[in-house]
Amino acid sequence: MIARTWHARATLDKADAYAAHFTSAVVPALKQLAGHRSAFLMRREIDGGVEFVALTLWESRASIEAFAGTDIGRAHVEREGRTALSSFDDFATHYEVAFTSVDAAGTCP
């Protein structure tokens, strides 16, 4: 399994709009892709704004290509998401998942 991470920032007044976009548009689109396993959006208030970290889990690097294209290190940020963000990384980072306590059904035994 491969974990893909990406970072962004939003102003306090637009942070909820980005979170809504992620949950209503990004996640449903990801669920349609073969090899997508899970998505998380983490947020914290910092320095008068909001920092987001998106974490998605994938079956393989090949399955990430269906979402991100052949250059999987390049971030994929839709126009609606861009309008809610004050800044974002133009890259994503990938990690092989060395351990998880979550089973294939998505539960913690």
C-alpha cells in the first residue's frame, strides 16, 4: 500500500469551503478509482490560518497514476479547491506503508 501526502493552507474564512470541497467532490471522485483505499483530511489552526494535510491510501503506484497522471509526484488540485486555498504544495509525497493496524475491511482489530 502507498500513502500519498499533500499540504495546503487556507485563510480562516475559506478553510471550511476547502474542507467541504474535499469531502463533497474529491473523495467521491477518488472512490471511483480502482486501487484507491482511503482518504483523510487533517487540519489545524496555525499562524492565523488553517493548514491542511491530505493523506490518501492507494493499492499501488500504478493506481495513483489513474488519479494524478504519470508524474505522480505532481499535485492534482482542482480549480474549485484552488480558489479556497491561500497556498498549496505543487507536489505530493509518497510512502510505502510499512505497518497499519487497520485491516482490509478498514477496521482496527
